[in-house]
Amino acid sequence: MPTPSQDLRRHLRAAADPGAITDDVVRIYCAAMGRDDHRMELALLRQAPTVIDVDALVDVVLAGIDAEPPRAGLDHLLPNRRWARVRRLYWARLRDYLRWRAR
């Protein structure tokens, strides 16, 4: 039988799937978080799993810590400083969304 932690891990991993991030859920999330542009948030959240390591992010959310995203295999595509900012943006947005979904 799975533990509550394993259930939550599966729930968060499923919630991070771009197909599971729906317009309706993001509208509710944006209203709860005070964000204005749900379409932009939807685009960011759906793109995030292609940019960051979702499993590492789920581990961070479950641990309840604020960690920087690990370096990704795509770091060679952009100069390091610029790519690091992009990665942090996607990491932070999806982290906040997953924390909200974990409640």
C-alpha cells in the first residue's frame, strides 16, 4: 500500500504534466494567488516541464525547501546567465503551482 508521501508525489507529478494543466485550474490558481494574466501563467506552466527537471522539483516541494533548480541538459542552448534566469523563472512558477496543488 502506498504511503501518503508516495501518493502526494504521484499527485504532484501528475499535476505537473502539461496535459493536466488546464485553463480552468489555472484561472482558479491565478485568482487564489492574485495573478492577473492566466493565459501567460498557463503558457509558463505548460512549458515548464520541458525546461526543468520535474522530479527534482517535486522532491523540493515535498521537502518544503526553497532550492535553486539544478543545471539542465539544455544549458548549452543559451549563455549561462541568461539560461539560469529562464530556468529559475520556470522553476519558481511551477514550484508555486505545485505547492498550491499540494494543499
